[in-house]
Amino acid sequence: MIDKIKSDLVSAMKEQDKFKVSVLRMLKSAIKDEEINKKTELTDDEVLNVIKRQVKVRTSSLEEYKKYNRLDLVNDLTKEIDILKSYLPKELSVDELNKIIDEQFNLLKPTSIKDMGKVIKSISSIVGTRADMGEVSKIVKEKLNKVG
């Protein structure tokens, strides 16, 4: 994953795509920071988590810029998000996500909201970076409230 980002950075430099170069350098920097914090090289899954965090930060900033009608910044952030998302695996659809959640409910048989951590952990190990865990948490909470 890191090699792909580095080669894309070199390609962007050769194409003189200053915007993409800038985004990929920021991403490389965020990955390096994470490696320094962990004191080890990151796995592909850890790199994907870094990319997801970068997308999340930009998405929340995007909402703020929309509130203040800063369309120039909105356009830039949208392009940044698109570049970053190109490195992420395709996210699961809501139907696919619900199917996985239902399978885990049948397997774990949670009885109350107290079992939420166990259910989330199990689902997280299956979906990895292919789903927004905030969305997963919301769906699981709704289902647990119906069960309990």
C-alpha cells in the first residue's frame, strides 16, 4: 500500500499535478507520523485506517466550509477526498452491512445493550475498513434496543 502511494506520488510529480502531489505528501506525512507513534512499519490495514481518518477529517471540514459558503475550499476538499478514497476498498452497501450484522446477531445472540461491545468487535473484525464503524454502531444499537 505504501509503495503504491509512493509510486503515485512520483507519477503525479512527473505529470506536474501539484494538487495531487500535495495531497499524497500530506498522506505520506500522516502515515509516517503513525509509524513514529507505533515505532514500527504499518501494515496495509493500518495504512487504510490512516487514510480513513484523513477522509473523515476532511469530510467534517467540508461540512463546516459548506455552512460558511466557502465554495473554493469545498471544491478543493472534495478533490482531496476523492484522491484519498481511491486508495480505500469499496465500502459495503447498507444491505451487505445489515446481512453481516444479522449473521453476527444470530451467532452471538446478544440480549441487551451491554453486549454492544462484543457485537461491534466481532463485526469490526469482519468488515475491517470496508464500512464506517459509526454507521455500524448506529445499526447495532437500534437492533439491540429492539432485542432488549
